[in-house]
Amino acid sequence: MTSVCMLRSLLMLILALFSANASNWLYLAKLSSVGSISEEETCEKLKGLIQRQVQICRRSVEVMDSVRRGAQLAIDECQHQFRNRRWNCSTLDSLPVFGKVVSQGTREAAFVYAISAASVAYSVTRACSSGELEQCGCDRNVRGVSPEGFQWSGCSDNIAYGVAFSASFVDVRERSKRSSAGRALMNLHNNEAGRKAILSHMRVDCKCHGVSGSCEVRTCWKAMPSFRRVGGVLKEKFDGATEVEQRKVGSARALVPKNSQFKPHTDEDLVYLDPSPDFCERDPRNGVLGTAGRRCNRTSKAIDGCELMCCGRGFHTEEAEVVERCSCRFHWCCYVRCKQCRRTVEVHTCR
């Protein structure tokens, strides 16, 4: 019995390490640029890539700087969306970038995978539309007159190319292993949910043409939402994520809600396999920094409030002086002049 438990523990460890490695490409965000890869600085030297990603890098060297920008975009947006939570997407200078938090099948890992897949699709699409990449440009399939009567024109964002590249680059490790593994299925689902957060919120931008500013003719094009909007959508999906488990459905393996009373999740929802830790105490081995020293809101009853953020340990209160712009006046033409005002505020930090 003991040997069976040891074997099971070893298997879980291997699966955890495999899952963590799947997001190691985010380490590209630590680099200043990967746009000038030469014979001396080859794709093989880019830390965090698996062999299949190295092969994609060789075929699409010019796209890799967009991938780097996407990695940074994912980290920045994660830290913005979770700035008031116990786990605030803190990063390490080692692999994996988010620590072992992403090696577990938690809802935090679900968000990291979703926002990362979305960020690559977003960054590559933006590079296509701006003319940075030779192998793609604007979406030329959006042409003609719409049912609403406007003319499709301009540079529609080539989201199809960005999504396809994200799927090939980000999903490659999950697809190269046993796709029936529960964690691989979870990662692939959340990756796709991240990309759908862009696809489902594409907008139509238009420009009017006519005499004296009239709108006799409108030319329109499809544009991506802001990435802040994408992050907000995925944060809402995080809050309503579905706990799932792997079951055999017919001849295939699938993820189904752990609680049978819950309705099945959609392709746009986030799913997770394991409960999250409370993130209260520092645990360097697992990349958890704890909440000691974090600022909190004394009057809030939400997760950013001192009671919840500090996990019941209490908090310190200090006075601090802040400098702000005040008494701003507009001067013709064309600048604003402000004074600098100082005021004392209370700062609360967790014990």
C-alpha cells in the first residue's frame, strides 16, 4: 500500500512539473528584446521554451518579439486585475515566473493560462495590423457592404492569424503529451477561453465621410477590444470559475462539473481542478509571498479590507505624506498648470 501511495505521489509531482513547464515561455517577458535573434543568439538560447516552441521560433523569428510583448502584457494585466487580492500575481526571477502557484490546478492557474493565451493572440494581431510582420497584415476578408449599409474598409484586425499563432505556440506542450490528462485538458480549455475573450468582444469602428462632417458614407473595420477589457472579462470568469473533474464520456475523457447540480461550463468559462490555498502565509518553496506587509483598506469589507487581506492577524497604521497635483488651471493655449499640494494620510499594512 505504501509503494502505491509513493507511486501516486511521484506521478502527481511529475504532472505538476509538466504543467508548470507549460507556462515557462512567460520568462520571455524578462528579456529586453528578442527581435534581433542572430546566429550568435539563436532560438535555442531563449530560456523557457520547449523544443517544439524552439521550432516555431525558427520558422517565425520575426514574431517572437510580439510573443515577448505578449508575455509582459499578460503579467502586467494579471497584476492589475489581482492588485487587491491576497495573491497578486507576484513574479519570480526564476522559472516558472509565477512560482509553483501555476503548477497546481487552481483557479489562479486557470486565469494565468487564459490571460497568457489571450495576450499572445492580442500582441501578434496588433503587430500584424501595424505592419510589423511580413507574414501577416490586415484582415482582407472583411470587405463589401454590410447589412447596416456601411462600407467595410480600413485595416481590420487580423485576429484569425493571432489566434492561430497563439494556439500553435501556447498550446504546443499540452498537445504534445497525453491530451487525456486532466491538467492538460484544463490548460487547453482555459487557453481557448482566453482567446475567446477577445473574439467575443471584437468591436466595429467607423469613420464618417461627407460634406461638412455629415455621415453620408461610413467606412468601418473590425478592431480588438482593449486588453484591459479582455482582462476584466477573464477576471469575471475567474470569479465564477467551475470546479471540474475528469470523467470518461463515451470513448473520450472530458472535464465535467464536480458538483452535478451545477450547469455545464461553456467554452468561454474558466475551469479548475484543485482548491486554492489561502495565500496568507509566506511559502517561498511554492512561490507564495503571503500578505505580511501588504497594504489594506481599513473600511472595506471586501477582499482588499484589512480583516480579509491580513487573514485575521491585524494590521499596522502609520501616517504618510503624499504629494498631489491640485488647483489645476487651463492656460490659453494650450497647457495646464497645477500646484503641488501635500496632505497626510493613514496607511494600513498587514502584520
